[in-house]
Amino acid sequence: MRAKKKITPHCLRHSYATHLIEAGVDLLAVQQILGHHSILTTSRYTHLSSQVAEHCGVRINALMDRFTVGCKVRP
């Protein structure tokens, strides 16, 4: 059975970095692991997967549900 997508060392490196970030590893630690000189290079790996984006949305909504917005009417 052949893989549908060509797997390259770069692809594996990118996947590894993405999984580290999704697992909560600090971006500076990922930078050091990958040997990047610039954090901007490492930040390219921070794209959000749909699962992570959904999880973030749930957490943000839970946080926002704690707040009430209202205005007081003065007599």
C-alpha cells in the first residue's frame, strides 16, 4: 500500500513541531529543539488544527459565560 502523500524529512519535522505545540510545549522550547535561530521561523509551525481551534473555542466560551454585561439605569 502506497502513501497518498509523499513523506519527506521536512514533513516529519513539521508534524513533530506541530504536535509539540499542540501538546502545550512552549514555543521557545520548540525553537531550541528544532535549532532555529529566530522565533519567527518557529512560529510558522503554530497553525491551528481544527481540533485545537474547537478546543480553544470551548474554553473561550466557558470563560465568557462567567461575565455578565449590563447597564445600570439611573433614576
